[in-house]
Amino acid sequence: MQLRPIVSIAGLDPSGGAGMLLDARVFAAYGRPCAGAITAITVQTLDNGLSVHPIEPQLFRRNLDAALATGPEAIKIGMLGNVAITSQVADTIRDIAIPIVLDPIIRATSGLQLLDEEGVIFLQRELLRFCNIVTPNWDEASLLTGLDVSNIGTAAVAARQIFESSDVPVLVTGGHSKSDLVDILVDDAGLIELPSDRVAGDFRGTGCALSSAIATELADGNSLRRAALSAKEFLAASLANSTPPYITFSI
């Protein structure tokens, strides 16, 4: 019996290294179909981000409604592009009772802006509170809190700040660390550190992959902490069997 889909709300990366194309590969590894609504078409290669072209908001809304009509068991939100799309997503998901994972993609490593300033503010004040978990990396945690997140200690402070201001569990991912790779999870039960072995190689889309895996684990009925741990194990095993820059996913 085929499992019900996961909905990806994300941008289109033509290189396939991130965005909805990557989400679909993660869901497929779990045996899940991918339904989705594209928020923006980006022009980027594996090395450089060049431009962002958001989808017209009403067209996006129609596509999102069509994706949700498939009867999904979870939603993963990635790149949003601008405040118009962000507000459409918030308006749509506010009364949806399935797991929702937010990967707050704000700016590419290349410096390309992937969510406008109004969109960042709206994400913090409105969208975030409708989600079950948010998964910023160090740079995104810095932008969401105003803190200089540059080590495990400041990542923990940022995670607590986001949780206390939103009452939404937070997983601050530690992939930007030059030393130990430790993710920080803060939820109702407190703070825990989730260490990982670092896999050599310059991989694309690790944050996208982790949040998509968490969404799928939650759809499978796992608790939040179990979902985060299982998703990290899934990603680590996939990276260990992959050749950069692409990740090969398998269960």
C-alpha cells in the first residue's frame, strides 16, 4: 500500500542540489510521494546563486490548495521568497492538523537573498507559530535572533530565545561549525545536544534534507525527539554513502 504524500513548499533549484527537487528525493527514500507548491524559480548552479523569481501569489495559492487536496500526512516548508508567499502559506496552514516543519531559508551561502526582509519579519511573528518545529542553521538563527551565533554555546542561547518567543520547538543545526558538529534541540522537555560525526565533502542541501526527513519521520508517527534523532541518522548514513556535491538517499 502506497503511503500518503508529504507536501513540499519550496523553491525550484535547477541544479537539483536543494529545494523541492531534493525534498522529493528524500520523501522517495522513505517510500513517500511528494506533492508540492513552488514558491519561486531560482537561477543557480551548484556553486553560485544568481537570481530569484517568486511565483505570482494567487497562482501559488491555487497550486498549494491542489497539493493539499492529495491528503498529505505532513508539510515541509523551505524557501518562501517574499512576504506575499509567506502570508499565503500562513493563511493556509493555520488550521491544518498535520505535522509542519519549517526550514527558515533566508539567504544562500553565496549571499543571494531568498526571503525578503518583510518576509523574515512575517515568518517570525506569524508563520512560525503554526509549525511543529523550526530548523535554522547558525546563520539563520543569527538572523532570527540578532545574536552572533558562532559556536555551540551561542547556538544554544539562540535556540532558547526562539523557543521562548514562539513556544515552537527549535533544532539549531551545527553544520557550519569548524569543529564538533552538534545540533541543539529545545522543546517543552528542555535542551539537548545531538552530536554527529562529520562526513568529509562539500555537500549541497544538507539542511533541506534534514528538515524533509524530520517531516517524514513525524508523518510516520514518531515523537519530535525521535523524529529528529532518526532524521539525523538517516542523513548521516546517506552522506557516508554519497559523493559530493549530491547526496544519495536510501533507507
